[in-house]
Amino acid sequence: MARTSGSHSDITGPRIRDAALQLFASHGFAAVSMRQIATQVGVQAGALYNYTPDKQSLLFSLMKSHMDELLSAWAGQPAPSSIMMRLEQFTRFHIRFHLERPQAVFIAYMELRNLEPQNFAAIEMLRRQYETELEKILQDGAAQGCFSITDSKMTTLAVIAMLTGVTTWYRSEGRLSPSEVADQYWSLVRRAVGGSDHPASSG
């Protein structure tokens, strides 16, 4: 189908993604039609298929982009000298990254059930990669005697769930700034893993 007059792939493509992101986050994937997305963008419904095969592909693309950005941003963080600092860095990074993208975070977690099996498996693989980054920190900290945990996998999932939950209640006009929120969450995470400043003595 022909594109709407004046439409360009480098402009309309991102606009379609932005519109889908807003509509999926506001109304849920199942309740949003391709026609609604087209109306939001200002193109004919048929024109959307020049940019995406279907609504499922659009959802998968949004989720994959979010996870790719998350993993890339974390990989670019400098490595601190201590394991305690590394855990604090992860905590503050996660809070900052997710507070800046509340709609993408909502979709990434709440719309997993609407992914087709192959797409679900791909997103789950990326999620596990990110979870493994935190689990490595916790395992190294436990080995050094800095953390007191009994199950690194369960602790990893619990910490990430707690940190990601910030997007459900945080409001920019509220009484706490993002940095103050990160301070509070770091205190919670540190207590949750039994964090200490120094490794336990082996003697």
C-alpha cells in the first residue's frame, strides 16, 4: 500500500513506535488496534504495514529495544573497585534507567503474556542476561563475606522486582527527587543482602 503523502520512514517509523508505546501503556496491548495507532500517528491504517508486519511484531520490537538499551547502558558503566560499590552502582543505575522510561517498563513487564512463544523466549533470554549481572554481584559479594544470602537466584529476582516497582508509585511532582529515591532503595537493598563494609575475617 502506498504511504500517506509526506510520510518518510525515518520519521513515521519512530512516530508509530511512540504512538504504540503510549497506547499500549495506557490501554493495554489487547485493547489497542492498528487503526488506533494509525489515527494517533496521522496516517492511514494500511500505511502502518509499510513499517511493521503486525501488532505482535510492534510489541516485540518495543520490548526488545527496551532490553537492548538496558543491557547496553549497564555494559557501559565503569566497574567500581569494591563489590559493595558495584551493588550500589547497580541499584542506582536500575532506578535511574527505569524512572526515565516508565511506559517502556510497564509494557516490558505487564505485556509479556501477550507475546507469542518465540518472541517470549527471546525477551526472556535478554531478561536473564540482565538478571545474571546482578546475580554475579551477589555471588561475588557472598564469596567475599560482604553479603549474607542463602539463595542468589531468589535474592536477585526479589531485588529486581523491588527496584522495578518504583515506576508504579513514583511521581515527578512528589516529595522525593530521583536521587533521594535511589538513596532510599540503596538502603533497602543493602539491608536485604545483609551488606557489610568489609569482608568477614577468615580467622
